[in-house]
Amino acid sequence: MKTVTIITLILITSLASFAQNGSKVVHTIKGKVVNADTNEPISYTNIGLEGTFYGTASNEEGNFELKIPEELSDKNIFFSAVGFKNRQFPVKQLFTTENTTIKLQPQSYDVDRVDIEAQNLVLIRILRMASENIRYNNGAGPFNLHCSYTRETTKNDSSYTTSADVLIYDKTGYSQPSVLDAYRSRKYRVNKAGDDYSFTSNMLKLDELLAFDWVRSASEILNPALLRDYSLSLKDQPNINGKEYWVIVYKQVLPTLEGSGDFYATAFEGTITISKENYAVRNISAKVTSPKNNRQDRSLAIAAGNTDFLKNVSYEFTVDYKDLLLNKITLSKDYTYKNETFSEQTVLQVNRAHANGLTTLTSRDYFPGK
């Protein structure tokens, strides 16, 4: 069993958020966390202010530094590490000491069990920070996204391609991430070459596709209220283009609509890649299995007596982010419909984004125009 020490944590809360709110740093606490029995440093100790997401972690040598905003100076500060008893006391108690030594008493545990629980708590904290910092890490609206849409469909032994240009207008962008705000503020227009008006946006399922942008809606794995519904584990800590990331695996053993976005999901798991520098989300992916789906949207129930729905559904999707915005959504989906087998490969690629010279949209197109 891997221990929690494989998690190289630098959980420094985004001070930018406090700066944007006009907060004043009243004190900087510097210190070292050590074993009370041996005086050896305790690496990666979880350090935070009670009742907030504000905190940090000690480094490999046990050293830490934490800037305390004025509005949090009356909080208690806690120290917790695997294999040691927690400590907690008023943060102001540390203001009078230039270099503080925090001594933690060793405590015996069932290592396998505690390692999993401790790692899960740390990963929950990372995901909370990612959610809390969406409005600082991603672009505020209004803006336009110029996208290309392609879907390659294989029906039994025949294949065909659907393509279109999609213009998205987002009034508020990622400044107010929520499902309701995404629905109210994000509109789109579909343009397809030629005069074929036989397919609608429902057939393109753009609403369903855009719903995979969990950063915009702060939903599913980025909804802090749902985090304890997932099993979490650290998959990797890659260096990508000179920057370090966490790759976190998430899974719901018993999928829920809120957790997976699929009303009938029976299997749901995926990964999310988060920057260690600022908790920005780089990538989200998931695999879902469902015995059936509503034709209009995977999140909708199927009315009793309705036989017009997709069966034996399995799909994988990936959402990539770049330059503060959505960059690409890919969806691979297999299902049966009216005893015929379908396989779909759908891509929504953002080709250009801008905040000047905007085209303001007030609705979603249900029929593509010229």
C-alpha cells in the first residue's frame, strides 16, 4: 500500500483571492513541524485555519510558511499528519514567535486503513481549492467562442459525418460558476453549410455536450458538497511544459445523478488534472456505463411507457482547458437504438475566443441557419 508521503503537497491557498477582496496580511507564520519524541521533521503536514479552506503543508524538511489575512486572525490553526496526534490552538498564539517549532505526538494506527483515509482527505482539499479558485483561474465573461463541431456516426456497417460551426456567447463566463448560471448565461448559434435543416440542436446534443464542462458549472467532482461521495486516489504527479500537476482518480461505486450527470448510470469513474501552482483544472475525463439514456439528454428520466430511448449505453468523454477557457470536448459513445448498433465520435473544438467585438446571443438555436 502506498503511503500518503507519495503526495508531494504544496497546498498554499490562493492569496490572489484575498488580494482581490482587499484583504490585508497581518502576520506571516514561519516554523517547522517535528516528531515530539525524536525531533525529526514531519513532511507534508496538513496545516490550516479551522472552518476555512485556507492553509498550506510542510515541505519535505517539515518547514512551513503561512500568511494570515486580517479577517482570519481570530481563527484556530490545526496541524495534522498521518501517524501523529492532531494539534490545534489560536493562530495568534504563534504571532509572538519568529520561528515556531510545532511538536506532534506519534500515534499508532492501522497503516493501510489510515493511509487511504488520509490521502482521501488531502485530495478532497485539493479538489475544494480547485472549485473555490475557478473564478480566479478561468475567464470572466462576456466572451464568444468560435467552435467547430464534428460527429462521425457508424450505424451497423455504414458511416456518415455531421459537421457544423458553433458560436457560443457566455455573458458571465467562469466568474459565477454554477449549473444555473451556465444555463442562463451560455447561449449558442449553429451554422451548417447547405440548406439541410433536417437536424436540430437536439440531435447535435450541444446542451448535453457543454454540460461536460464541469468547471463552468462547478458540478460533479468540482462540487464541494459531493466530494465525500467519491472514492479518490492519486494517480500521478506529472510535469507538463515545466509545470507540476496532480492527476486524481475519482469513482462513484453507486453513481448518482448529481455525481455523474447521468440519470441511469451504473458505472462511473474518471480523472481530473489540477495545477499545483494555482489549482487550475487542465483536464477532466470520465467513463460511464448506463443501461439506458433519454434520447434528448443523459440527465433526463424516461417516462413510464416510453420505448423511444437508447439502450446499452457506454461512453467516454474528455474536456480540455487552455488559456483560461474551454478548449475541447471529445465524446465517444456506443449504444443500441431500435435494435440497431451505433457508435459516435463527437468533437467540439474551440478555434477562437474573444471578448471584443462580441456577437451577443439571447437564445439557443434549435435549427441551424446559413
